[in-house]
Amino acid sequence: MEFIFRKGDPNHPLYLLFHGTGGNEHDLLGLMDLIDEKASLLSFRGDVNEHGLLRFFKRVRPGVFDEADLIERTAAYQSELQALIDTHQTDASHVIALGYSNGANFIGSMLYHNETRIQTCVLLHPMVPYESIKPKNLDGINVLITAGKNDPICPYKESLQLQDDLTNASASVTLEPTDQGHQISQAELASVKAWLMRQYT
């Protein structure tokens, strides 16, 4: 598990950041400067190398996840993640997991297994992580899903199914669609910031 830590204002949240395919632990730092420049950040680096592109888990082919690998890597992360949170979280700070694309899918996998005490998640352009597993017992967990209705990589119907799965497991889920594709838009970031402000202010 490779990551970087940026200490922020102890009265602001601690964010766990998970980049998209081909990114790295630095990718979402600029985005966070627009969302909450005073936040503390734990930003992770995917340890799967797919033809030179970093990811958090393997896939069989584009759009088809290697579920066995995803289960194994999710368990490995969750065994270490709580210790990192305990080390870097202040008494006043909320913990928020935020991921984009592959990183959002990895956070989604954690939600489906529900073994990490993270109560707020932001999933930017996610897909449903599993065909064989459904989440359960997510009462008290707040999730924001942003999705592009014209996204060719993470189809909008996947976000709708993910919303249903998480809602059926008693999570509080907000879906914010845009007419964009896979890119993160400025309007999308504004929606994310507004939603997050409602969670911890």
C-alpha cells in the first residue's frame, strides 16, 4: 500500500483518495484544492499495473472486473486502512472516501463488504463492483454518486444500479447526473462540494 499524506486543518475532514485507471496518488490533489483546500488527505496509489496504467484491482477486460482479485485486494486494504485512519484522524474530523472511476469502484467494493468504518463516500463515475455480491447493513452511511449520462466508460445504467443496491442496503444515496461523458466537470465539482458541506457543517 503506497500513499501520500497531507496534513490539513484538524477541524476539516480527512479524505481518503483513490485515483482512476492510469492515474497515481497525485492525481486528485488539485481536485481537492477546489473542494476543500484545508482538508487532510491520504491519497493512495494503485498497485496493479495494467500495460503501464495503475489500477487498484485487475479486470478481465474493459468493463469486466476480476471479482476474485477485487475481493482479495479489498480485504487487504481494509485490514490496513482503519489503522491509517486512527493514526491520521483528529477527534473533530470526519473521514470521507473519494474516488474516481477505478478508484470509485474500489470504494464501492469496500461498501459492498462493509468492513471499514467510513460513513461518507463520494463515487465519481463508478460502476457496480460485483455481479455475485450484494451489499447489506449500510445504515448510517451517506453516499454521493456522480455520473455522466453520456459516459462511454462507466455507463449511466451502472450508476442507477449501484444507487439501487446501496439504497436497498439502507445507505442514504444521492445521485447527481450530468450530460457529460467520463470527464469530471466544474459543475460536477460544485455539486460535490455543496453535498459535502451539508454532511459535515
